[in-house]
Amino acid sequence: MSRAFVKESDTVDELPDRIVSDHPNYVTVEGLDLIERTIAELQSRLAQAQMDGDRDALSAISRDLRYWDNRRGTAMVVQMPDSATTVRFGATVTIRRDDGRTQDHRIVGEDEADPTKGLLSHASPLARALLGKAVGDTVVAGQGTAEIVSIGDASTTSER
């Protein structure tokens, strides 16, 4: 249809798409579930915005849905490691920093990452430094170094 026959009030301004990372979209099983729940929530919000005629919400929610649909379409579920001899995607790693702090980090997908909960994106500098390393190895961690104290499965993470 020609735009000449569309009233300006009938159009919804599209926001620019959210930036999608160039890194592979590795996810844990929980990460895929997070994506699915986010899409369901956005679809519900989109329906409500359509009923309300809220053009600004329609635009924002549509943009977010495009992002999450893309992430679901490119998601590669990585199974949890069977072995705890080296750091792999999905593993929980305990490190001791050179200032004495001990921290647990689980290496997860970018969309699942939440450093405040000890969930590190596999694309983060610390996770990249840890991947493939073993207990006793030392890695660069921020401005200092850290020693890998233990490697486990997807147990809870915390800072001590």
C-alpha cells in the first residue's frame, strides 16, 4: 500500500533494533527457558498495548520481541559439563583473588549473565580467561590475578 493512503495517526514509529552480539549465542537450559518466558511476557504486553492503542508501548515492545525472537532463533543449548577437570561453559568456578576474596562464578550465555549473582557471560574477559583452565591455574582478573580453587557443576554462586 502506498504511504499516500495511510493516515499519519495509523503508523507506529519503529525504534531501531537492539544490538545483537557477534558472539555465538550459547545458552544453558535455564537460559533458553529465560528467553521463552521473556517472549511470552512480551507477547502478553504487546496484546495489552494493542488493546490500549498505546503506540509508544507498541513500538518498544515490538523492538524487544524482534530481539528476543532473534535470540531464540540463534540459541545453541550447551549441555552441562560432565567433567570438572577444566572450566567449561555452564561450570561453576571458585576463584581466590590476589586480595584474598573468594568468589564463585557460573559461566553462562550473554542474556543470562548477571555478575551481581555470580553469572558471567562466556564472552566476558574473566570468563574467557577461565575457559579451558584447571584447578591451580592463575588468570588475569580485572587489575589483579586470581587462582582457580575449584570447578563444579551448575551449583549456586556467591561471593564470600
